[in-house]
Amino acid sequence: MEKRLLEVQNLKIYYKTTTLPVRAVDGVSFSVKKKEILGLAGESACGKSTLASGILKLIVPPAYMAGGKVLYRGKDLYGMSEEELRQIRWKSIAFSPQSSMNALNPVMKICGQFSDAIEAHRGKKRKKDLIKHISNLLRSVALPPRIAEEYACNLSGGMKQRVVIGMGMALDPELIVADEPTSSLDVVVQRGVLEMFVALKEKQDTSVMLVSHDIAILAEVADRIAIIYAGKIMEIQDVMGIFEEPLHPYTQALIDSVPSFKTKGIPRSIAGLPPDLRNPPSGCRFYPRCYKAMDICRKEEPKYDEIGPGKFVACHLY
Amino acid sequence: MNRHQRLGFLSRLKGLRVVVENKKILTGLCMTVGWYIFAIVASYLSPYRPRTIGDVPVNLPPSWEHPLGSDPLGRDIFTQLVHASINSMQIGFTAGIVAFMVATLLGLIAGYHGGILDSVISLVTEIFITIPSLAILLIVAAVIGRIEVITMALLLAVFGWAFPCKVLRSQALILKERGFIKLARLSGANGLEIVIKSILPNMLPFLGAWFAFVVIGAMEAEAGLELIGLGPQTIVSLGLMLNWAMRHVAFTRGLIHWWLPPALVLVWIFVGLFIVSFGLDEIGNPKLKVK
Amino acid sequence: MSKSSKYDPGEPKTMYTMKYLVKRVLLYVLTLFLAITINFIVPRLIPGNPIEARLAALYRLGVHIGGEEFVAKYSKLFALDQPMYVQFFLYLSNLIQGNMGFSILYFPASVMDILMRGLPWTIGLLSVTVIMSFAGGLVLGAFMGWTNREGKVSRWTSFVFTIFMLLSRFPFFLLGMILVYVFTYTLFLFPYGGGVDPQAIPGTIEYIVSILQHATLPALSIVLAQLGGWAIEARGLMVNVLGEDYLFLAKAKGLKERYIFRQYAMKNTTLPILTDLVIALGSIASGAILVEIVFSYPGIGSLLYMSVMQLDYPMIQAVSLLVVFGVTTAALLIDLVYPFLDPRVGEK
């Protein structure tokens, strides 16, 4: 209990539409411990980004929170005042958005966008200290310190992404929620960023919640992996367990879809499409595409349960 | 029609429905077109002649026979008003259509083709935008003396095309980079086809909104010129009514039934057109909704 | 350490380049040249000696000015007996020296003198009203957009928005007419005509008060009509800015709301609107001219009106030219300063 940094309990985030609400995150529960990297994997449009921004209550209308709690060190982030939450943001929990093309203020210098976050939480600093701090941060994301003097329009997409990740580390947060931080980067830089996350965990006890559709990346750095599908968590296990003995059929399918050196031939993809989240099917949401489906899977939604130490799964097989 | 054609037709019908259902567009259209129709009907029904001096007794106060009374020169004001409305709107729309067609043509060419043509057109557009139109219009109008209605409309068009042209050009530039346009090019469609079939339909709300603006601009410029006395004196227009009123110092003589109606009609038409353009804007960018 | 890696933020790094400067100045010169040329050509399109034609037109109106002497003086001044290009050259050189000829109406007063009498009034009126409407509208509009950022629009905002929308559709002069009727004719609150009470002594408090009194209604017509337009545009821009990713990240960074409003929202709203100011200057000037005419305010506008009435061609040309010059110069100035404010502009 005391080691749990972040605990999400039955979180529900829906999108208001002119008809039924879209249940993007529909009762998700998991936790992030201190000094761990939790990977969150799933295919496109399964609710991972919504979940990521929902943790810090950064959801924008028409999205709204429809239930559940997000506990940070025991306090519910959705229950506290705006000011309390504002102080927690970035300082304790940082966020790295998925697309950084427009994530930087076009009319402010990069150094300004670092320093405003720093000064907003730690008070005014001397310029010399700021310069030093920012240079270090930039170097740690493999960017030359002179970038601080640039404006966003002069940077490439990859550079912007790295700047944003660097900004996230500025205050030594306890938890970094990173939404697809490597999607727009080339493999070399990708590796650098991943190694940086690991270094942060090892040296500064930082936890990372890494959201990605690329399960291969998660395999490399995550300690535990959560699999999300259609707004619900299907399975959580430690990384070795998930790859050696995946519990949920969807997990197995995900693993199978990654090309590897060992098996030849075209990897198996998953037939069908994710369900319409306005009107999710009764019973298990993966039922229509599951190759191990049983009759009960159609009628009843499987309970999300801990079936072994640290092993959570929502499937009728167990 | 095969299935694809039918779907296309239906979606275009649906698009039309969105336009009609939008309250703003409906309101605006009713205001503008409604007044126009009313004016036409009234102008036929009215037994008086708007420009004939001494047609009716001078300076009559408003009454049943003369809803707005008569002016110091013996003309029924209400008749003046409806005829003036028709003329002003017709001049405005004509100038607007000419200006808009030029703007669309040049803007799309400049935006889509680029190159030298674009540079030249852009330069000319910039110049025309910066020059305050009234100043040049005044020179031309003052010197040419008696202007015909057609000349007036053309003159107005000359200064109305520049700004929409610039806006349309940048819109074309944006659309040009969109995926489906690039796809069309790759699949071999030639320039003209792409512009007509793919770019224009996507700009329709935008085009409509700007057309309304151009008409407003033309009518405003016309009213301004008429006010100073530089317009065609051969027909009654709203601006001319205001000019007469000013010449007879109607403001300080309290002849409110003479100068207020044309002023209000002008504003009514402007507001109507503006609401239409605003509604069209909202269709393009639903986040802008205020009510 | 080489200079590029020393980044003590002293010089603001902008995209300002020679190319941008040259382009802007070139446009400016071309525009002025075009206006001047039109100014030159149009009167000469009428067949015959333009001076005589003007005199004939005036004669028809019943105005007699010293015929022979006038024609002779002008013909000599503008070398009307010489070929076109010589005339044009003469015209240009006169222009540069500030010699725009003599006013037919106030002969022998020079055009320049009369212009100088009216200019201060117009500049005073325009500068105050434009700054007030633009700044005021910008702030109001941005505020409207910002305070309604949660999606639902408050009734107050809707109401103000509708008012602004209606007001912005009034041409300045129409608003002026209504204001005159209400405040001058009906309520006797403000004077009509002129810039100052002719009996007031310059320099006294009475004088200043009188100026303000006479300027209020014209200024009000311009401000009321313009403010709404800017506010609506600012609100639209703010709505767009609010949807941007960088605003999302600003919130995620835990920055204070006021700070986000100033540095992230406002800055990005103000800059695009400034370019629109440049474009609007032309129509604002035109509208102001009409307002002056309605109020008989002793500025350039009224001068223009009287010149048109009396067919004082040199005057008409001079005023038009002056207006073009004023507007394009203001536009150029704003354009030149802009890259210092917005790092994306400047043409790298």
C-alpha cells in the first residue's frame, strides 16, 4: 500500500455526443508503484490517450469524468481543489503528450517554456541557475543547449518531442505519464529516450507510465505491462510473465502480431475491428474477435480479478 | 445513377439541409431576401414616383397615405425608400458578384498554381488591399463626373475583389496540401478538374460567407460615395436618399422620417448578410458557436 | 566557446531578414507610385486642357474665378503645353517638394496650407479612436473567449456578443447620424459642427473642454462601430488558440491560470489580429472621412467633401493622395515592427 504512488480505481471517462456518450475509458483500475515503469499497451483508439490525460484531470469537453477515483499518494486528484491539483501537476506528476508538433508555444523561446514551469513551482530562480538547469535537461534528451534560444518553428518534429520530454523531467517528478513518447522519433533517438526513462527510474526513483501501441518497446523497458482494449483493462502482469505466459487471448494476439527473428512468415493480425464505444457489446468486449471465445463470453462481462500475485486479468478462461 | 453517384447526391442534399437548418443562415436570408421581395412588391403597388419633383405636396408628415411623409421637394419618402432599397441591393449584388468571381478566379489560380502567376497576383492584390478605396474612388468619381450605374458597379467591384482574393488564395493553399487533393493529382486528374470537383465544394461555406462580406462592402462603399454626392444621380439609392437628407440638413431639422429609414434599411441588410456569413462560418468551424 | 553556443538572451532572435524588409518597402513604394500615377492620369483623361475644363464646369455651377490669370498660372506651373512625360516628371518633382498646387476654391492659398489646417483634427480623431477601439475590442474579445472556455457560453457573453455584432455592421457615418439626432438634436448634450467653439480662446481650459465636446460624438461613432468588430474577431481567435496543443500542455505544466492567459493565450491572439489592423486601416480611414462629413468636423474629410462639391480638383487630388500616403505608411510601420513581435514572420 505504501509503495503505491498512483492508484486508479474504476475510472470512467466518457465523451458527450448528440446521441449516446462514447465510453472511452470504462471502469479502469490499476496502480503504479514507486520506482517502476508501467507500460500501457493497446491498439489505436482504445482509450489509452484519454486515460493518460485523464490521470491529471486534463480532459477537455466534450470529455467528462463519469466515475471512479485517481489516487495519488492516497489523495483523490478529482476531489481536490484546482489549486492543489495545479501544484501536483508537473512537479509530482509530469505529462508528455503524444503529438508535439503544436505542443510548444510558438511565440515563446524554448528556454522560457522551461523556466516558466520551473518558476511556477519553485519560485524565481537566478538566471545562471536556470540556464544551467535547462542545458542539462536538453543534453539529457540529446539536444544541444543552444536549442534553448530557439523558437518552436525552427525545430523539427523529433526535436520538439524531445524538448517536451525534457520539460517533463525539469522538476524531478515522481511519476511521468508519457503518451506515445517515441512514436515520431527515429529508432536511435527512440532508444535514447527509453534508456533515459530507465536511468530516471534507477537513479532518481522516478516511475513512468508509458503508453504505447508498440508492445515491443514496452517489452524492453517496462517492469509491468497493462493491456487495454475498448476502454477496459484486459490484463496486467509483470513483463516476463506477460510474454512467457500471456493470460488473455488478446494479449497473445498482440504478441503474435509483432514480427520477430525467430518465427518466419507474416505475423498474425487480429481479424475484425474494435467495437463502437457508444454501444459496447454485452459480455466481453473482445468476444467478436477472440479465438478462444466461449458461449459465456457473449453473455456475461468477465470480472477483472487478481488471479495470482500481481496478475490481473478479465477473462472467462479464469 | 450508380450507388456512388447516389451517395454523393444524397450527401450533398444533406449538406444543403445543414445549411438550411442553421438558424443564423435562415434568419439572415429572411432578413435580406424578405426585405427585397417586400420592396419589389411595394414599389409596384405604390402610385407615386420617387424622383419626380412636386409629385406630392411638400413636407407632409407621415400618414396613412404617405407612410413616411414627403420630402421638401415633394416626393413620397416611402416610395423613395423601396425603390432605393431595390437599386442599392441590385448595385451591391452586381458589384459583389463581379468582384467575387474575379476574386475566386484569381485567388484559386494563385493558390493552386503558384509560381510566377502567384507572385504577380499576390503583389497586385496587396497593393489593392492597402490603398484605401474611398480615396481612389473619390478621385475617379469626381473627375469622371456623371457616372452611369454600370460604371458605379464596376468601380465598386474594382476595390471589392482584393481582400477576398487574398483570403481565398490562402484557403486554396491550405487545401492544396490536404491528402485528398494530393491523391487526386496522383490519380491523374488535371488542375481544372481538381479545382472544380474537389477544392471548390470543400470551400463552399467559406465562399458563401465571403460573398456576403463582399456584397456588404460594395453596398457600404456605394452608400458612402452617394452620401458625398458622387454616385449616379439617375436612380434613387439609399445613399442618395441620405445625401439629399444631408443637403437639406435633415438631422438638425428633425426630419427623422426622412433619414432614419434609409439608414435603418442599410443596417438591416448589412446585419442580415452578416448573420448569413456568420452562420456559414459556424458550419465550417462549429467551435465558434455562441448561442 | 563559439558565439552560437553562448546563449545569454540579450538579442532577441528574430527571423528578420533583408528579404522581408526589401519586400515590404518595395510594396510600399509600388503602392504609392500607383496611387500617384492614378492621381496624375485620371484628370488628364478628359480631352482638352484640364484647367479650362475645370473652369468650365465651375462656370456652369455659377462659380467665377479669375479666368485668364488662373489658367495662365496653372498652365505654366504644370507645363500643360509640354509632352506627357515632362508633365509627369514635373508633377513628381513638385510632389516631393510638397507642392501640390493651388486650391481653386481658396485661391491663392496653396493646397498644402489648407491641408495643414485640417490635418491635426483628423489625426487627433483617428489616432485616439483607432487605439481605443482596437485595444478595447481586443481585450474584450479575448476575455469573452477565455472566460467561456469550458464550452458553455454564458448568457452575458451571448448578450454582449449580439450587441457587438449589430453595432459592427453600422457604417461609421450611420452611427454618427443617429448619435447626432439623439444627443444633439434631442438632448442638446453635444454641439454639432466644427472642432471647437469659435469663441473659445486657444490655450484655456475652456478651449480644451470645447475640443473634447466637439470631438466626442464623432469619436463615439467610430469607436462604437469598430470595437464590436475587433471584439468578435479577437474572440474567434481566442477560441482557436484555446484548442491548441500548447495550451493543453501549459495546463499540464501546472502554470497559473493568469499566466497562461497572458503568455500563452493572449500573445497568440494578439499577433494575428495585428496583421488585420494593417488591412483594416484603409476602410477605417474611409469611414472616418465620412464621419467628418456628417459632423462637419474640420478635418481632411470635410475638406474633401467641400472640394468635391466645388470641384476643387487640386484639393481633391491632394486629400486623396494624403489619405493613401497616411494609410500605407502606417501599414508599413506596423509591418516593419511585426517580425520583432512574432518570431514566425520575417521570411527566413
